Amino acid sequence: MTVNATFIGQMLVFVLLLWFFWKFVVPPIAQAITDRQKKIAEGLAAAERGQRDLDEAKTRADAVVREARERANQILDQANRRSNEMIDGAKQAAGAEGERLLASARAEAASETARARDELRREVGALAVAGAARLLQREVDPAAHAKLLDELAGEIARG
């Protein structure tokens, strides 16, 4: 193989072309690649930060939900206790009212019984006077013998 001027010229052009590429083409491409690597690294870092933030937000949200559930349970427990207290109070009030009504009814019944006994005594006394008048064939004056009639009614009531 012979080295001639064409070959030397081609080698010189090739070296110049290599120098031109290393000087003007490779640095912008290398810079673009470096910039792209930085952007990818920043994107990955941002994604990791976003994932951490998301995890923290989930943790906080879970804590808030847990706290809200606990508070709701407390409110429900308080409401149940309050309703039970109200029911117990109403039962006690109803029981007291029932006892009062029962006592009132008993007192009224006792009063009614006493009044009926008094009325029965008067009627028995009047019947006794009427019976005695028939036996004696004369009329007995109820006003004159009121004390005697009261004693007789008392004996009938006791006996």
C-alpha cells in the first residue's frame, strides 16, 4: 500500500472532522445528555418527595379519620348514656306519678268508703227507727232521739 497525497488529504480531513465534532458537536450533545440526566434525577427526587409527602398525608388522613371515629364513638356513647338517663328519669317520674295517683286513688277510695259507711249508718238508723216505730205502733221522732240513733248506728258499724 502506498501512501499518496489523496490518502494524506483524507486523513487530514478526517482529523479535522474529528476535531470539529469534538469541539462543536459533542459538547452540546454531552450538555444535552447531562441536562437530561439532571432532569431525570430531579424528577426521580421529586417523585420520591411526592411519594413521601403522599405517605405522610395518608398517615395524617388515617390519624384524622381514626380521631373522628373515636370522637363519633364518644358522642354516640354520650348520647346513649344521656338517653338511658332520660329513660331512667322518665321511668322514675312515671313511677312517682303512678305512686301518687295510686295513693290519691286509695285516699279517694278510703274517703268514698267512709262516706258510704256514714250513709249506710244513717240508712240503717232510719230503718231501725222505722222498724222500731212499727214495733211500737207509734212514730219515733228522729230529731229527738238523734243521740240514741247515732249510738245504734255506731254499734251496727262495729258489729
